[in-house]
Amino acid sequence: MKPDFFTKETILDFGCQDRKFPNFRIGDTIQVAQKVVEGEKERIQMFVGDVIAAHNNGVSSTFTVRRIGADNVGVERVFPYFSPIIDNIKLVKKGDIRRAKLYYIRDRVGKAARIKEKILTKEQKLSKEQAKKSVE
């Protein structure tokens, strides 16, 4: 059993609730459903792009998503992880990368700006499913 001083809530963890988002990493392509208020109406707007950075700092954790907009203009958004404006996050595809921050993608154009997709073999998928079942 842990002593009390390990279970105390710090200022960084104050107000952190489990958001039930999928586990995404740098290089993954995600779809962020964001609440937008226009006057008195509220709607959901989707932002689909690659995660190029993440800062894990308790309640002030953020992640940066980049996509290519109209006229090949790069658009980046920094989302606070625990913000109530984020309605949902959906994992579109996993990325196969070797860096913690993908800022170099800003300088790339066209096919060079793509992130390679991580593809699992049948054996890897089967072993992953068995690991999930053994945990449950």
C-alpha cells in the first residue's frame, strides 16, 4: 500500500478527469471533434490531421495537429487535452516514425510530407488481441 503523500493531488493534476480518448501517439492521424459556438447555436467541427507534437504536463497537456488546407497551406492547431471544447477524438491511422517531435514536416511539400503508416501482420494482431484478453 502506498503512503498518503503518493496519492495526494498536485496542482498539475487538479481537475484532471479520464477523457476516454483512444491512445494516440506522435505521427498518428486523428480526427478531433471540436465544439464551435456561433451566436446561440453550437455545432461540432472535425479537424483531421497528423499529430506532430505533444506536451504532457498534467492538466495543461496539449497536442498539436497539422493538416494541409486549401491551396496547399499548412494548418496547425494546438488542442488542450483536458479542454471541454474537445468533444471526441477518433484514431484514423497509426504512424511509423522515429522522432518525438515532427516539426521537420513543416518544411516538406507533397509526398515528402507524408508519414508512413504502421501496418501490423496477422500474427502481431493476433498476439495483441490475446494480450488484451489475458488482461481482462
